[in-house]
Amino acid sequence: MADAKPDEIGYYKADDLVKVDYAPPESEWIDTPLDIRPGSFIYPAKEKHIEFLGMDNPRPWSPLDDDWDLPDDWKERIHNGLKERLDKYRSLKVFMDICVRCGACADKCHFFIGSGDPKNMPVLRAELLRSVYRNDFTTAGKLLGKMAGARPLTKEVIKEWYYYFYQCTECRRCSVFCPYGIDTAEITMLARELLNLVGCNVNWVMEPVANCTVTGNHLRIQPHGLMDTFEFFADDVEEATGIQLDIPVNKKGADILFITPSGDFLADPGTFTCMGYMLLFHQLGLNYTWSTYASDGGNFGLFASHDNMRDLNAKIYAEAKRLGVKWILGGECGHMWRVLNQYMDTMNGPADFLEVPKSPITGTVFENARSTKMIHIMEFTADLIKHNKLKFDKSRNKGLKVTFHDSCNPARAMGILEEPRRVLNAVCDFQEMPENTIREQTFCCGGGAGLGTDENMEMRLRGGLPRGNAVHYVQQRYGVNRLAAMCAIDRATLETVCEFWAPEVKVTGIHELVANALIIKGEKKREVNLRLEPIGGEED
Amino acid sequence: MNAVFALLIVVGLAFVAMVSSQHAGSHAFFGIALPYVAVVVFIGGMIYRIVDWARSPVPFRIPTTCGQQKSLDWIKPSRFDNPTDTFGVVVRMALEVLFFRSLFRNTSVVVGEGTVKPAPREEGDESIAPAPDPMPGPVVAYSATKWLWLAGLAFHYAFLFILLRHLRFFTEPVPMFVDLIEGLDGFMEIGLPTLFLTGAVLLLAVTYLLLRRLFLPEVRYISLLQDYFPLFLILGIGISGITLRHFVGADMAAVKELTLSLARFQPVLPEESLHFMFYTHVFLVCVLFIYFPFSKLVHLGGVFFSPTRNLANNSRIVRHVNPWAKPAKLHSYKEYEAEFGEKMKAAGIPLDKD
């Protein structure tokens, strides 16, 4: 590992990263130059994706360049873009005006805790934009300039925005502690929209947006490729359980459309959770369908712009209408549920062609989704368990001590806290992490909002410190060896965070554990779990 | 540097007032014109700000949820930290505005190294056990910190009660509640005239808020001129007010003659000149009123407009409408099937065409 590169975990040592220097630099933040180094920024979006999406200023460029090749009228674009958003979003205007810089948010950000960089304090992240707002839109800023905390927009400011607004995972933890509820996620989202106007966006976001537009999923898997994936899953499921799955795809006349983040098709350990859904639905005899067209609920559009989010999200209702389903069920995903809970109905509703979700097994009517007609699978499964519709053999998850990572968006943009805990308690040996790191105070995995790419490894590990350390704590204290998360980004990025901060803890989705414990009609004696590993660990 | 500037500005303002109000000729300005201007600017400015915020719509329903959602009947929702109805939102806002609920959650974090000891285990516990010999490693520890909350709350309430107490000068007869507040405020009966607790609390709290800005490195780093200025200004107002009451022994009857005449819109200066310290106090208050609508102090109104706090988390129950919404640019299923139809057919996926 001596030759590891900045995008590899072996390049970093926990002993070094944990020595965080919180002393601010000598120079004021406005005068402190930007230090862009490999490992701490994300590669820019490729021309072809920006062109395909019809967005601004496609070109080859690198954040390490001196000249970022901005369009000639870049200043007007930003100024007008900011004005437009101030008129469209009360949130932005209020958040620009009312911050008192009390500092309560400062050490709530995982990136500040892990890096000590003062511009990762949520208050200062917002000031990066606020200073320009003051300069362009407030009397005091126009008259007094720097004395009033205003600064003119320069190309250096754009660079700073690019760096720090892609060092925010839109997790909203700071917003819980802010006395005015100032939401840095909102500020970051709108700042990224401004950056889009001059063509400064990241490939890790824009490529998935482009891919999802065409094929419905992140990796541009074409429909027949998705069928192959499903067949692989079916093979593995049969090997583990003896059950032969019938996987309905694009089926008209199904009662329920099931939407999950496409990460669940693509990478372990999400794939095991995907098999988990399939087994559960099989056992229930659910009349449901997958869709290849709307094969991603994950929606990286949320990390690009409100327009991108809306356009990708629109596929879900369109597909539900085309297939003639009654209602929609959503899988384990984090920001997908931010979109579904807080944006979908507003952006693409009303879903008046659907029915209020009703569990065909228990008869429970989900009044909490009366308007969107879409429920979370954890609501669905918790309801099944409450009504004793599922039988579990917990011993099949023997050898696992499981803790639970509340994903940012389900926790702070929805509040689905109890449901997953009820499910976990029913299927495995469950242990909470410390209270300042769970529920509404949960810490981000460090890779949300389009930051979970390897070239950003240093920041991911730094940002992952609070979560990783909480996992390490329960590992040392209680012997926890498995971290459950109901979010595809978590399942992808927490593996790395755990490898670094809490070695030997592995990550799982909840429905993987559910399906392992679930007693299924016609199954064979289970000797291996869905990972095809011997049940109970290798020692037994 | 920002702090020094702010201090100099406030000292300068006070100095100008002290010197110029020595001349009786200036009293009509300090005692009558400026207070009217200040009140008009304050009210007009705040209305302007509020109308300005209200003019921008709330396109999306984005509450920050801080507790369990309302979902299944048998799971108890957190009615006030994650409200789904108007009542819940009203309580949430009340807790926020009256008790600084969010700030009460404040924690501080320490990153260090240490060893996490295995938890004691009950006999017969057959679940997984932690490794017997824990290794030292990084430890991130959180602890509750309430000082900012306490000082903030003390400061705001002291300010409110002082403001209410001052209604004595603008009403005749003085309303009962003002007498009551004053009675409570002076119940310690220290000194003559009685020291008001709120005055002392205000000075202490503002001093704390100032010191933490000056001495906590992170807070100092984010502090701007406009963060120090109101603190020094309010400190100046408090000191001049206390001086006026306890050291100058101002002629309260004469003061009231003036203030009451202002309230009745028939302003007259008292025959005998009021002390310059009175005019200084009034001047600084006027500066605060005028400064208020153009500064961060508008959080007084803004807190009510924060969409992460004042909206119910019910966007799956009731459709929230965005007034400027545009329809999605959908990559339609038809386009999708046109591109992949052949492959879908070969893979056995049903098509619309067939």
C-alpha cells in the first residue's frame, strides 16, 4: 500500500486524520486562499453529459487549472441567477438575511469535525454565498463593502463555491441545531444551481443524471441487462433458499409498482437487499412489478438542480400511470425519500389516478401517504410484523450484532425513525449507537449529495469520522460487527468509512437481514445467507 | 479588528450625543425629532422586510424533521418536533420562539484518542461479545452545552421585560401589568432606587455573548462588524440607562412629561433641561431602532418565516402547490421503448407496441 494514491484508502492513516487542527488560520476567511488538492475535490462533469442534458458551458476543464474557462458573461449569469432564486425561494431570502452567526452549527457538520477547515462550518459555508448576496442585493453591503461582510463576485469566489458546495452532503444536521432552522442543504442546492449556470458541476452527479434520463438507472444498464441482473439475483436466491423466484417486470395490471435506488442492482451489499425485497414479495404473493423504465428512485437530480430532480422524478408517476398500478412502494434509500416525501407530489402530482396505499396482506390503509400514494417499504414491513404476518427465525442472523445508521434524509426530511428499529428488533440482535449520533442527530456517511466518489477520498474519510467513530464505539463496547442502513449511498460509502474507522464492521441493508430470517414457504434448510456465506459465521 | 471598529463606532455615537446634547438647542432633535424618525424607520423597515420575504413564495415543503413521523397508528409520532398539523406547527414555533428549542439541543464535540472499554455483560448472555482487549484509537465525544442557550434566552427576556417596563413612560395611567413587572423586577430591593434584575441580567448576558465572540476562536473567526456592533450598542444602552437611574438621578417626572407628550403626538420639551445622559440613552436607543430593520436583528421577524420550522411535515398527506411550477421535461416511456424496444422484446419484457 506504500504506493497508494490520494483516491485510495491506503493513502491515509487514521492516526493522521484524527489529528484535526481546529485553530482557524491567521488570515480572515475572505482573504484565505483556496487549497484544492487531490483527494479533496470531485472531477468536473464530462462535456457529453452536460451537452446531452442541454445545460450550460460544456467543456473539458479541471479544478486544478488556473483558468476555469467560464463563459464571458459569467458574472451576469450568477447575479441574475441569484436574483431569480431570491424571488422564487423564500427560504433563500430568509436564510440570507437572518443568520446571527451564533456558531451553534459550527461543530455539527461532519466535514468540520473531521477537517477543522473553518469554511466547513455551516455558517461560513453559507457566508460564502451570503457575502456576495450582501454585495449585490443589500444597501449596507453596497455602501460599506467588506466592512459589512460583503465581497464582490470574482472567479476566485466561483472556485471557492465549487470546492465547498461540493463539500456539503446536504445532510441537514446543522439545520436541527440552528435557532432559525437555517438549512445549509437548501443553500447548497441553490448554490449548485448557480454553479450550473456557468458550467461548474461534477461528473459524479451529472453522469448519473444523464444515465438515469436515458435508461432509468445510474450505470446506463439497458433493459435486457437489467433482466440479466435479476436472473443473477434469482440464481443466488435459489442457491441460498431453494426458492424459485418469479420476477415481474414492466407488468401491466400489477397492483403495486416497486421503485428502489438503482444502486441496489449494481453493487454489493445493496444487491443482497434487493434479493431481500424479492424474497419478501414472493412470500407475500404480492401482485407487484419492477420497472426497467423507472428503474431508479435514487434521483441524483436532487444534487444537481430542482429541474433535474423534477425531470427524473416524473418517470415514477408516469410509469405508475402507464402500468395501471394502484399505488407505489419505495425501497430503502435516503435522498430518494427526501424527494418522494418533500418534492414528488408538488413537482409531479397530483397522483389522482392512483389509490391510497392499502396493504393487501394486513388491510392497513396508509393515510400518511393519502396524497402521494407512495409508501416506504419500512412502513410496509413494520406493519406486516406488527400484524404477525411474517415468521422469522432470528438464529439465521446469528453471528451478527447489528447497529443502525439513520440516513440523513429519512431522519431529517421525513422522520422514519421507529419503523426500521421495529423491523431490526424482529429479525436480529440490535444495538443502538450513542444518542448524539442517531435519529435526528444522525451523522452523514460523508458521501451523500454526490460526494461519494473515490477521487474525493480524503474528504469522505474525514467527513466519515463522526459516523465511523460511533460505529467503532459500539464495536469495541458491544461487539457490533454489522452496520445496517436503509440508503443506497450509505451501503456504498459506509463500507469504506468502516474499513477505515471501524475495521471489520460490514454494511448491510435491512431487507437483507429480513429475508435471511424470514421463514418462506417451500424453502430448503438454509445453510448459507444471501451472501452465500455460512450462517452463524465461519467459526460455527 | 471588527470588534474594535464596532466599539469605536458605538463610543463615537455616544460621545457625539453626550457632547451635543449639552446644548439645549439640540434637545428638540434628540428628544422629539429623532425618536419619531426612529420609530417610523423601525416600523416601516420591518414591514418592508416582512413584505419582502412574503413576496417570495414557498415552492416546496421542506421542514427539518426532528422526531418520529406520523405513519402507522401504533407508532407514537413526535407531534411537535415533527408536526403534521397546524396545532403541532404552532407549538413547534412557540417552543422555538419562546424557549429557543433548537439552541437547547446544542452540543460540543471533542476529538481525541482513548480506549473504549467493553460493556459489562450479564451472565448467560450468549450474544456476540466485544474483543477482550480493546485497542486505543480515535474517540469523538459529544457533550451538552447550554451556556449559549442560557445567555441567549436571558438576554432576550431581559430585553423584553425592560422594554415592557419602559411603557411606564408612555402611558398614563400606567397599566397594571407594567407595575407588576416592575415589582417583580425589583423584588430583591437592593439599592436605592431599587436595582432592576433585568438590567443586571441584560448586561451580564450581553457581556457573555461578547466575550464568547472575542475569545472562542471559531466564533471570533466568523464574527463580522455587524455582529459586534449591536452587542456594543445594547451594552451602551444598558450602561447609559443604569447610569441614568442610579447615578444621575434624572428627574423622572420631567422625563415622563416628555415621553408622554411624544406618545400623545403633542410633543413638548420640559421647561427645565433634561440631563445629557438621558439624551444619550435615547439617542442610542434610536440608533438601535433605525439600525434594526437593516441588520441581522431582523431575525426577530425572520424566525417566523423559516420554512424548515413553520411548515408541517405532511407533504405525503396534502399536496403542496408550487405557484411557479413548470411541468417536467419527461424522457417518456415511448422514447425509451423506441430506443430499446428490440432488446426488450428479445429479453422477454412486455412492450406497449404489442
